[in-house]
Amino acid sequence: MDSTLLPISREQWPALRDLYASDRTNLTGFDLINYFINYKPSSGNDSIKIYTADKDWITHGSYILIHQLESKAYIYLDTVCGSLEDLGSLLCSLDLKVFHLICGYEERLKPLVEQYWLHLGQDLDELEHQGTIVYHLSKSKIPLWKPSLSTSIKVGCLSASHAALVDQHWAYRSTDSLPLIRGFIENGATSGVLDTIGEPLAWCLRSPHGSLSNLHVLPSHRRQGLGSLAVRFMAHEIKATGSEVLATVVFENKSSQKMFEKLDFKPINKLYWAVVPSFY
């Protein structure tokens, strides 16, 4: 079935968001759409559009969100109860000429991404579903936040001035990833373990999905519990908003998996990312 891209106007985004309100652990649901409702574009090269396949989206919630930032596009998609065939056709209706990533899709949506890859005329053997484990921290496991008693460090939020440092240490850094990191900091919750002059020693951001991301501790300050401290602070901040505390960890990162499990996070799902180069 062929689909056409029907825009969902910004005024209707809250209605789309609310269709996903029953499951706040869904990383392509309520919190993702809410993030972009409140998102403040950084420049003229920073735009967000949401598309659906038909006017009945208010009943099935099928959507594709495209966040175009500089020379890349970030694609999110989901449906509450719509046809996966229709959602796949909607994905194949995209005509993106730039490098893009399909972000955080569930196992049930992998065939749609494969269909899209084939639609682009590519060999399926060259498609990689980059997998992550989704971890959830129950609200009952989040204690009331108590500031550190140490006089040499403090825990607080990062500012946009820290974006370059965070980007410098990001495993997925690229020549144009700094605007993305700055957007995370300016539009989402953050936590930083700071020294006496306010320089970060460890930090954690929150991705558009609502999951913890970019967790990092400077090599000179590892094995001191600073990463766990940043996560606990972030968990407290997220809990205060009414959201669920979630994290995604790539399959191969056993050390991060152990850390989250030690902090009482439980695995609840798997999500995948696909990198789509510019084939034009």
C-alpha cells in the first residue's frame, strides 16, 4: 500500500502525545513527542516535522517524526494500534537526501526498517540494527535526593557552556555532533559532578527519547562512584517531572550494564538504531 506524507500540525502534537500516555516506559511515545513539543530550534538548520498516513491518526497514533539538524536527520516512528504495513509504507515515502538515523525502534519494527533499506535499493546484508538494552528504574527505588557532603565536589545541572566538553568525550562524536549535544543540554534534564571551580568531572544527559545518555566520567576520576552519583541525581530530577527513569545501553557495554543493575535498574526491552548513509 502506498502512503503519502500527511503533516500533523504543531497544534495537534499534544493530541498525538496523549495517545501514548498509558505507557511512559515507551521511548518513542509520550516523552519523546513532549520533548519536541517544547524543543527550541537553535538555528534555521534545525527543524522538526511530524507526518502520518491518514486523517485517522487520532485513533491509531501512527507517526514519523523527522528532526533535521544541520546536515543530518533523526527519524523516530511508532504506532499505538495502527497497521505496521501502513507505517512501513509511510517510512518508504520519505525522500531524504541526507545522512540519517532511524532511532530507537522496537523489535516489531525491524522489518519496516529492512523494507525501507530495500526500498533504497540497498543490500540487506549491509544493514546493521544497532541494538541496546532498555533499563528501567522503579520510582520506589529512587530515594529523596541528598546533596553530597563532600566539600571538593558538588552535583548539579550542566549548562550549554559544557557542550563542547561533553561532545569531545562522546563515543559517537562526529564533525557536526556538537549542535546535537548542545540541544540535549538546552532542552532536557542534565546532571554533572563538578569540581570546586564548576568544571565537570562526570556527567549524564537525557536524550529526546527520555533515556539517560552520554554518561561519562573523566579517566582521572574513575572508580570513585561519580558516574553513579550523576545517575542518581538525574533519576531524582526525572522523577520530579512525573516521567519514568530509563536508560539504553548497547549490547556490548557490559560495564555500564553492571553499573545500572547495581543501581537497581531492570532490563525491560530492546531498542535498535539504524544508520542510513546518503546514497545519492
